Amino acid sequence: TQPCLLHKGTSYSINVTFASKIESQGSKARVYGEMLHVDIPFPIPEPDGCKSGIQCPIQKGHSYSYLNKLPVKSEYPSIKLIVKWELVDDQDQMLFCWKIPVQITKQVSWSGHQIERRNETRTL
């Protein structure tokens, strides 16, 4: 699988639809950059799942759409890594988890004009 290109200085929208297998009063997101089998915490604007499109309390068997942003800061190094995104309940039980290979890269410009690249959508 080719890694998704993430451009420095860009924020990417995350939208995950899932059916909960558990009940919970709340949820929180944990995002990591996995390099050499080490998880490095990756800050996101809103870790509270109940403020990210999920109507809490979470009910077993109901479907939810989780929405968030993945900001890629300009100062991040240009590297390949695995992004791991977890949403856990208030008892630290997994609501969902996904991993995707990415490559952080600079924006391409030509004669001072930014070149737009096609957005990729992947279904996991």
C-alpha cells in the first residue's frame, strides 16, 4: 500500500462512522505516530469525542459519526510513519482504532504558486 501524502501546513478532516459495541458516558481520542514500533503521541485540536460529532452518552448498538482534524504542522520532519488513531470510552475500552501509512512532505510549489494535489479518500 502506498502511503497517503500529508502536506506540511495542512489540516486534514477525519470522519469515522462506527457502531458501538459498548455503552459509555464519554470518549476520548488518542493519536500516535508509529515509528520503529514506538508510539509517539500526536496532538489533535479536540480529543473529546463527545465534542467531535458523537452525541453522548454512547449507546451499545447505535451508529455514530466521529469528526475531527489532523493538523500537519510545518515544523514536522519529512518522514514516513504509521498514523494510529484510537477512540476509547471512559473506562479505556476501545470504540474504534485504525492505522494508515503516511508520508509527511512539503507542499509543492512552482513559480511561487502552490500546486493543489488531489485529495485522497480511503475506506478502512
